[in-house]
Amino acid sequence: MSRVLFGLCLSLLLPVASLAAQVHVLALFPGKALLEVDGQRKVLAVGQELHGVKLVAADPHEARVMVDGRVESLRLGNAVSDHYARPQRQEIRLLRRGDAFHLDGLINGQLVRMLVDTGANTMALSGRDARRLGIHYVQEGQTAAARTASGVSPGYVVRLRSVKVGSRTFHDVQAMVIEGDYPQEVLLGMNVLRHFEMDHRDNLMILRSRP
């Protein structure tokens, strides 16, 4: 098979989903809280999200959640109501962690945490992650070479059946699988990000689905 050379700039840049209508605090623990968001209940650890509502802090007395870009302090039984206007287009709000923005999405129906990389022209993942996701890149991929920070590494160009980001699902998405354990995180590249308008404000990145 022909060889293809892909230049991947593995700079760190990438997570959160759309707005929720109502948030209830049902139980509190050190570093965790049981939240009900739009009727769905889930125990979240600090930093985790449910339907775009992020748990910022929690102790046995109160939880702090981020809703629509603002932080609310809630005690047991308290709720944040849907008193703000919903955007007509979906917004995914990503908070910077260190030097990076991350989001949780689905690849071939499986939950994956992805690193937003505006310098990568295509999605990329390590052979380790590809195997975990059941991607048969050696048998089904096209041999290629990937330019990484440590030089040129063997890789394979594959087609992912589906990639879901927020409420958007993309089918037959090209990705580069790099043999070994690099990159350490799945990279969400511009072949998916181009479907969103990106608004970068200091420690906040907003992805808006294009009409």
C-alpha cells in the first residue's frame, strides 16, 4: 500500500457539553456529589460533568457547580433552575486544565476523553488506544508515517465509523493511528473541529456548532 506522510503538530490545546435545564443536589461527599440533571442522576467527582453541568468542588456541606459559565453553590435539596436563555446553537464550554482543553466524546460508540488540538489536521491516537477501542488498524488501515516531536514514527490511516462531540455525530472520520503509546491522549483534530466555531477566551474555549 502507498505510504502517506502526515505532519501532526501535537500541541496541547481541548471539554464540556451543552446546557442543562435544572440541577438538584441529592447527596454530598468529600470530593463527590450525587446530582440530578434534567432527570438523570449520577455521582460526579470534582471535574466531571453531566449534560454540561460540571462539579467544581464538593464537601459534606455543599457542592459548587458550573452552569452556563457561572458557578453556583448548592446545599442538599437546592436546585439551579432554567432561568437563563438557551442558545439556539449548541455550545460546548471547555475549561483549560494546565495547558490543555479536554472533552469527553464517543468514538465508535465508546466513551473517550479527547485533547483538543487545533494544530493537528486530523484525529490521531496511539496504537494502545486503538486496540482498546477495537480498531484493527494494521489489518484495515493504510500504512503511513507520522511526524511527531520525537521524529517520524510508523502509523496507519484509518476510518472511524463514528465520532460524537456534544450532540453532533460525524461518520466515516479519518484518523491516524501511531504505533506505540504516543500520543498519550486521543487528539481531536481539525477534520472534526472545523465543523465548530471556536471562541477562545483566556482559560475558556467555546465550541459552537455551525448552522
